[in-house]
Amino acid sequence: MLYDNVGAGKSDPAAFSPNKYDSLYSYADDLLDICNALHVKDAIMVGHSVSGMISLLAAIKQPERFKKLVLVGATARYLNDDGYVGGFDQPGLNAVYDTMANNYYAWVSGFAPAAMANPDRPQLTENFASTLGAIRPDIAQSVARVIFQSDHRKDLPLLNTETLILQTKQDIAVSMEAAEYLHLHIKNSKLQVVNAEGHFPHISAPNEIITAIKSFI
């Protein structure tokens, strides 16, 4: 089963409310609503980027729904903190928010190639930029703030589901230290660094991700 988070993809823009989706917990509730409606149990959940934390929060709340989790390019916190390397600082994120507000499409044109990496395959960047460009700018700004300001480090020890953490060698959005932090604080977890670069290895190096997932399950 594949679905789009509210505010992105082919989801109904009218379903998005900045008041409701002011934390990742609301997205986790959406995931659980889907599982409940379809009577899902013991699923293998694959979550990329922020959907990794959404999956984790859902599995903590209703562990019977998930047999195993696969987190691709996920992080508990994007911001640096004392003794923690998330990869971003607050002034840098504030600059991102300002750019998104002043010229969203200019931000897309800069962020897409940096996040996708793999400059030898520009079609990957073009496809990602097209996806970002289809999101309503006001929704994208609201969601970006919720994602980048989130901090779910305290939730990690609450997870009991067997978890595979997949991280690329270089990712502008998620530091290697952040991936290692996940592994250290999620019991029964495995960290695997895949032979790929960028924040979207399932797109740029799908065989690497498929092989890792198959081995895990």
C-alpha cells in the first residue's frame, strides 16, 4: 500500500490544516487510520525521510500494526543540539524559510539538485523539482517548518519494533551522526550504509534499497 501524506502528492489540498498538522503526531494518526480501515496487522512499513519518524510514532502507539520498520534517510532531529549533530542550525533554517516565503520556486530549483545529488542524472532532479513545484507554496512552507523543527529523540527508546535504518554515504538532509543516533537509541535496530548518495536512494539506487530490504525481511 502506498499513500501520500496530507499536503503533498495527490492528496486533497483542502484536507490540509496548519492547525491540525502542527506536529508529526497528526501524520502518524493518519497512518493508523489507514491501517485501522484496512485491518492491517504485522505489516512491514517502509518510511522515507520524515515518513520514517511518522512510522516510528505510529508503531509506538499501535505496535500490533507493524512487524518491522524500514527507515530510509530518517532522523529524529534536524537541528544541531548540545552533543548532537543534526546537520542544521537555526539561522540556516530561518534562511530556508525566508527563501521559501519570498520565492518558493527559486528555493525548489536550488534544493532539488542538492537533495537528489547524482548530478550525472539530471532527470532525477527534474522529476523531484516537479513534485515539489506541484505543492501549494503555503502548504510546503508550513510542512517544512513542522518537519525541520521537530525533535523526536525522546520517542526513540519507546519503540520495540524491529527496525532497519538505511543511510546513504552523503545526505544533505540527514547527517551520518543523526543516523547513528537513531541506531544507538532504537533497540533491536540495524544501521546499514548503502552504496548511494543523496537523500533519495530509493530513486537513485533502487537496487541497493531493494536488496537491503529483502535481506531484512
